[in-house]
Amino acid sequence: MSNAIIITIAITLGGYLALSKRLAGSSSWKATVTPLASIMGSGFLVSAPLLAGIVGNLAMICMGMLLVLAYLVGGAWHGPVLSGYGVHLVYVHERSQSPLPDFTQVQVRALEDLQDERRHAFNEEQYAALLARYNVVIQDEESAKRKSLRRATR
């Protein structure tokens, strides 16, 4: 009977966590999902049988405590992060959204991109027109060496 209650509570809580739009939009939740999933994915596979062997019926309570610990740790520490100086753990003490760029900045960048695209297209057209005026033959090195040797022997 108690197993059925535990399973029902777990399924209800899991359904809420999986389907809650409010929770999905929370920045705190997003910061903890990946580390928590990583810990739950591999760590629980190992820790559940170990805890059951050590504490017996208290394993479910210990697993809950591990979940709380994983949540607390997962939201603050991230890593390992590789850099040119080695491997690091990074403590995230605050997350903030980046500000939206000013419209004039976006407008200037869009104009520069448009001018760059037009310049590239114009250059391609000019190169194609120039190439059309000439008969261009591309030879491999062996063929070019043989021709130069023939000319030298004449």
C-alpha cells in the first residue's frame, strides 16, 4: 500500500514538473535542469542500489535528500569547464538577461550587412564578365613542365 502511495505521489509530481508552463519559464528551473538531469541520470543508477544495501527501507528518504542536494548544488556550480588554463568549476551567483540592442545599432549593422552582400555580388559579376573576355586554360603541373621542356628543346 505504501509503495502505491509513493508511486502515485512521484508520478503526480513528475507530471507537474514536466508539464508546468510556469515552471518551464522560470530561470531558476532552467539553471538546474541540466545538472540535475545529469546527476539523476547516472548518479541515481549507482546510488539507489548502494543506498538500499546500506540503509534498507530508508533508501527512498535518502534518495529524496540526494535530490534536494542535487538541486541546491546544480543551481550554483557548473562544470567542469575546459579552458587554456585547465579544468574549472564555475560558481554562478547571479543570472541576468542581456539587454536588447538599441534599434539604431541594429539598423547600422543591417545596413552594413546589406552593403557587404551587394559589394560581394557586384565583385562576382565583375569577375565573371572579366573571365568571359578571356580564354582561360588551367593546366596541372606535369603538363606545364612537359610543355616548357618541349619549348626549351626547340
